[in-house]
Amino acid sequence: MNFIYWAHIYIIQVILNILAFKFTNVFINNQTYIGYTLNHPIYLFCWTISSVLGFYFYSKKIWESYQFPYSKKIHFILCIAMIVSAFFPYSDNLNYQTNAFHVGICGIGLVGFILEWLYFFGKCYPFFKKECYCFLGLLFICFFIMMYFNHITSFCEILFTYFMNLFLYQWLKKRRIP
């Protein structure tokens, strides 16, 4: 199982994220643009599923290793929401409701995922100060990148998904029980 996690982070995620640079200007467009406007939906689905599976499994393994009481059902639903959102196109040519549904579903899943981790850190902060600061640092960096470009770009999406998965993977590898 360790090799699968290693391959996910250092091979699959790296390849999928580098492909975005091949398809578009990652500082202007986002992953959905690659999928639906540039007609690479398989890429979008693979990138989304790979990223979210990391969020799901790494978080689950970390929380279970510390016997942290999290809602398995809510965690699953939030991660599924992030995946489902990729199947709803977003484009300037589509009506507002379709675009809003895409953004809303993904937003609920992503914000919920972040809130799950904030809940964990709220309960366990004294034991995981360093991890908490790393998590918050990544959130702030991505937020400021999003504000700088005035929208969500592939660069921001790649940065968040790759480094969140890397952070969780590294934590899982060296987890310490307080």
C-alpha cells in the first residue's frame, strides 16, 4: 500500500499536473476550461478523481490513526461532491444555472473538506501545531494567488491539490501519536 501512495503523489499527480501546463496557460485558465473548452474531459476527470482520492484516503488514514472521531459519511459525501462537480461543465456559453451548479457543488465539497480539517485542528491543536500552520499556510497562499489573478486558475488548483495531497501523504508517512 505504501508504494501505491508513493506512486500517487510522485508519479500520477506530477504527470497530471504537468499536463495542465501543456494544455493551457495555467495562470489565466482553470482545469474546467481544459476539460470543457479545450475538449479534454478525460484529463479533467482523471485529475479530479486523483486529487480527491488523495484528500479522501490520506485524511481518513490520518484521522483513524489518531482515533479522531470524524463523520465517515460526511467526509465521503464532501469528497464525492468535489468529483461530481467536474461532470458539470462550466463555460461562458452555458446558462447561469449550470455554471452555478458546478461552482456550488465543488465549493460545498472543498469548503467542507477544509472545515473538517479546521475542526480536527481545533480539537487537537496542542498536539499538531506545526501541521496546523502548514495547512493554514497552504490555504493562505492559495487564497492570495486566487485574489492576485482575480479568479481560480489552474495554477491555484494545481498548487492546492498537489501540495495538500503531498502534505497529507508526508504526515501519513511520519505520523506520530501524541
